[in-house]
Amino acid sequence: MKKIFLVLIILALPSIAWLMQPGYFPMHDDLQAMRQLQMAKCFEDWQIPCRWVPDMGYSYGYPLFNFYPPLPYYLGQVFHTMGFSYVDIVKILGVIVLLASVVTMYLLAAEFFGPLSGALSSMLYLYAPYHSVDFYVRAAVNESWALVWFPLIYWTTYKLIESSRFKWVPFVSLSVAALMLSHNPMLMIFVPTYLVWIVFWWWKFKSISSFKHLTIAAFWALGLAAFFTLPVIFEQQYVSIWTLTSGYFNYLAHFLDVKQMFLNINWGYGSSELGPIDSMSFAIGYLHWIIPVILFPFVIFSKRFKIHKSLFILLFLLMFSALFLTHSKSTPIWQFIKPLEILQFPWRFLTLVIFFASFISGVLKPKPLLLSCLLVLTLLLNANYFKPKEWWSDYKDYDRFTGKNWQLMLTSAIFDYLPTWAYRPPANGPTNNLEFLSAQGSFTTLEKKSNRQRYEVDIQSPGSLIIQTYYFPGWKVWVDGKLVETKPFSDPLRLGRIIFDISGGSHQIILKFTNTPVRTFGNILSLSSWIAVMVFAIIQIRRSKNRDFPPFLHSKK
């Protein structure tokens, strides 16, 4: 197996070659380095888990990581601790996410079809054009990470149902939790197919004895991700999310046509537009649809493929269903299932399409010569898509976080998760940390961090004081050690900022970002769940001194 992985990594090198050199590149979601910087500031301030980012929202801050899946940025923080620059961390995460998708797809396909098929499926998965669109064009890092977890969830769940052994429960839990912490829309579109996968294997093995283990895995996964998922569910009412589904982000403007999916590569680095005039590619990939289509009649009518017939048909139908949901003919379904609008772009279902297409292509079980030809053809057809539009060879963190670029980082995506009390973005950033409204006096800033601010104020005339931070549940103010009542300011020029009354004299003001009951419960639940994972790992290691560990590195087949 180690030799196969080495070969796969070598074959994957063209997909990551551009990321292994100095410099940076333009992308649609140009906030990756900025989000990583904000995560680093949270860790420096011991705001763990990170929820409130101090610089974004024009420096008034907002609860980005209370709602935006944080897993890639927690991983990025590891590399920041090691001393890597922020622009390099973005590239490092790109290398890891692309290579990780190769490994997880190999594990899944090899389990069913053997190592040669695993190699074919993993390379098709990696070199699907949409995989490059996701990272090199859109810079949808979180969505790219979701593509890593799809195969892993399917594989670990199959192993759990097949064996009915508890040892697979934590692996299922970790892979599902990873998806929950990577991308909310991808979780939404994946869950229905996942339930179908579970029911299929229950039916195939004529038993639902694994139901108990799957139930434990589900609750364990929820516990692992509770620090994030509970606030998303119960505190979403406090942020403006209407902007995520309106205007350009309305799904009706982003359906695909058949030519775009099957025939028209039309590679570009532009945007998705109404109709088939998009200046970026939404092609499935020639081999990705040709191989399954050619296989279909052979699987149906040939005895050679009998053992995988039902599995192939299931995955083919799931692939076709996902394809259909990218086309305008599926509009009635989108209108009937209202939560689908959160997906914004129907073409996001291409993630499922390339997953199923790559997986079932392994049914071919190619001989070494045919496999070699298919792998070479895959590289010739698709490897040239895995490159940025342009490359800035001397680009550093300084270029990203100074001048106009810094101003752009402060204001980009300013509507994302803006507290509802600030229902429109500010015209400009704050000039001071505090503002005297009806009061008169002076102040000294003693400390200003992502989750804590301290000031000394000298008030000559009592009145109201404004803190240039957006009001949001969890922010609390103490004056001379006494908790005071705060509220969001409704003045159009200072909309949504924290305001409170203050008396005359000298005072010490402390502002802290604290946990709400929902966040506290989520944190405790997650901490307990992660401790349980570590305890399980320690037990398994002690039991496995005389055999390979972890168990998924060797197979019965």
C-alpha cells in the first residue's frame, strides 16, 4: 500500500506544483489569509474556540467563526505556530486538501474494487475540473475540505455496518464531525445521500444490528462539533443572513445547461452568471462521465459485474440526481424545498457528481496497461487546469495586510454574519476606540484584544459612552468592577455599536466577550467528546502494541 500511495502522490504533483513555490495568486474568495490572521489573533488572546474576529466588519468586528465553519483555519493555526506566513499557510492548506482527497478516495474505492481501481478513482477525483475550480478559481477552501470527508464518511460507515464493531464508531464520528466543521452547505447536500448509503448497506447485509453503533456515532459527531453547530442553530437569529440568498446569491441565476456539464470545458477565472455565459468552467470532465456511461450497460447485462451491480446502480442514480439538481428543470424542487436556497449555487451539486462519478469508475477494475493509459489520459485532459490565473512571485504578508489591500480585507464580505442591530454596513471605520456621545471627558486605552478591552476614562460631564464594537450577545461591560447595562445604538451613523451610560469621575472600563449558555453548553459537550476520542485512542494504542494501528491501514481484501 505504501508503494501505491507513493505513486499516487507523484501523479498528484501537477495539481499542487504551483503551490510549492514562493508567491501568491488572485482568487475569488480573497479572504483566506485574512481569516487565518483573525484565527491567530483569537489564539493569541486565548479566545478558544474562536468566535469573534476583531478587524473584519471595518474593524467593528463580528462573530465570523461563530457561524463560518472553522476547521481549515484551526489546521492553519498549527502552521502559523510553526512560523509560516499567512499567504504560505493558504498554499499549504491547498496542498494538504488536494492530497488528502486522493487518500480518502483511494481508501473508499480500493475497499470495494481493489488497489488498481482505487488508484483510478482517486486520480479521477483529484483531477475533476471542478476540484480545481473550487481551489484555484473560487478559493472555496472550506468546500474543498468537504470533498476530503465525503469518501472517508462513506468508507468508515461501510466498515462499521459490515463489521458491527465498535472500533469504527470513533472514525465515523470524527469524519462526520469534520464535515460539520468544514462547510454548512456541503453538509446539507451530503446528508440525504449518506442516509441512502446507510440504508443500502443495512439492506445488503440483511441486518440493522449496527443501528446502535451508528446512533452512538451520530451523537458523538454532534458532540465533537457542538461548540460550533449549537450556536449556528440557536444564535443565527442574531446575524443578518438574508444577504446570503439575495441578489447575486439567489440560486435562480446559477443553473447549468447540459452543454456546460458534459461538453464545454470553456476554462476561465471569471464568475457564474445568469444563463450559459459563465466565465468559469462547470464541466464534469470527459472521462468522469464517459467511463460511467460506458460501464452502465455492461454492469446491467454482464455477469462479470454482478457482484457490484446494485452498488453501481445506486451510485449512478445518486450521480444523476445530483446532476439534475444543477439544471433549471429542477427549479420546482428548489422552490418546494425552501432550505435549498441557502446553497446559493445549484452547481455546488457538482461536488456530489464528481464524487460518485470517480467512485463508480472503479467498477471498471482496469488491468495495469489500461489503468496506465487512463491515468495518463486523465493527466493530459485535466492537469493543465490546476493552476492560478496569474502568479505574484514576490507577494508577502506585508502586501496582503497593508494599504489598499488591508482596507479591502477589512470591508470585504462585510455583510456576512453582521449582527442584526447593524442592518447595514458602516460608511467608514472607527477613528477612536471610544466615543463620548452626551458625556464629556477623555480616555486611555489600556488593552484592546479580540475578546477583551480595557480603558481608563475621566468623565467631566455624565452621559453616554459608545464602544466602537458591534453589539452582540456575549459582550459585557464592567465599570469599576460593576456590570452595567448595555444596548445597541440605533443612530444611523453609529448603527449597532455598544452604548451605555456613565457617571462623572474617573473610572475603569472593562469589556469582555463571554460565552452565552448555548456556547458554554456546546463547549462543554465538545470538550467531553474530544476527551472521549483521546481516551479511546490511548486504549486502542495499548491494545495494538503487537499489530498495526490504526486498523484502516490494512484491509481484509
